[in-house]
Amino acid sequence: YPQTSIPLVCSGSGASARFTKLICGLSISATLNLHADQTDERLSGLFEQLSRVSNPVMLRATENRIWEIWLEHENIDVQRLVTLGTEAMNRRQFPEALLIFSQIVENFPDFAEGWNKRATLYYLVGNTDASIEDIKRALELEPRHFGALSGLGLVYLQQGKLALAEEAFLQLITIHPNSPSAQDNLRLVREQRAVNVI
């Protein structure tokens, strides 16, 4: 994957200085052979548990543990940048969040959660085509990513591509069969498809 970067001035002060400093250090650490979240051996057992658990409390606990592992990275700066990017996105500081997430995926293209985070950002700003591209990249790296599959279904639903939305939610249910939101979204898509047929 091409290693391109956005030109930055690696100095300054203010609120953005903390993430600028981290970003400027990525090009050096990116040459290290670091494992990415989705390769963690603990995930297999957790996904097996996710497919069997129906108790809502246990289900949420298993989901949260999977998310925690997906967000892990051996490079602490990457984890900090994900946090900063998410905070910026939650504050609706979208240009800042885009800069952070883009630097993550460009320097660490094998980190699935970087792509998923940027896909979420693109969805929030209305760039659904870019969101789909990033979701697909995340799913190439982690086909079990139920967050990415849910996002893919929602984007297709927004675009009116109901067959593709249904396909995404069905894939999600094979991985996360007891997800209430997946079942609800699948039902919604099928109802809309039925209305369109009439």
C-alpha cells in the first residue's frame, strides 16, 4: 500500500500540537514490524463466545472485549492517535479527525481499526463512497469486523441499495447472530424491499 503522507510542520503550540507531534513521529516507527489488532490470538475464542452468548450483559461484555483488542496496537503513539482522532470526531472537528485517521492508515495500512475509524468519519460528513472503500479495506484485514459490516449495511441503506444492505446485515448476523441492531436493521431492509416490490 503506498506510503504517502500529508505535509506537516512538526512544531507549534495550541490544541492541535499534541497530535501533530505524534503524527510527525509515525514515519520513523512505521518501519518497524508491528502486529495489528485483528491478528490477536485471543479473538478466536471471543468470536466463538459471541456466536453462542444470548445474555445481553455477557453479549455486551464480549463485544467490548473484542473492541478493546481491535483498538490495541504495539505502537503506543498509534493508540493515542486513535483516541485523539475519535475525540476530534466526537467534537465534530472533522478536518482534524481526517488528518489523524489518514496518517494512521497511510503509515499503518494493516491496522484494520484505522480504516474503520476513517470510514465512520467519511459517513458522518456524507462521503458515503469513500466510507464504503475504507470499510472494505477494514474487512479485507478483519472479515469478522461486525462494526464495519454494520456500517456497510447502514451506508448501503442510506444510498437506497437495499440488496447490498441486506447482504451486509446477513453477513453480520453470521458473525454476531444475537446482535439486536443487526436483526432490527435486517428487518427494516426487508420491509423496505417488500414495499418497493408492491
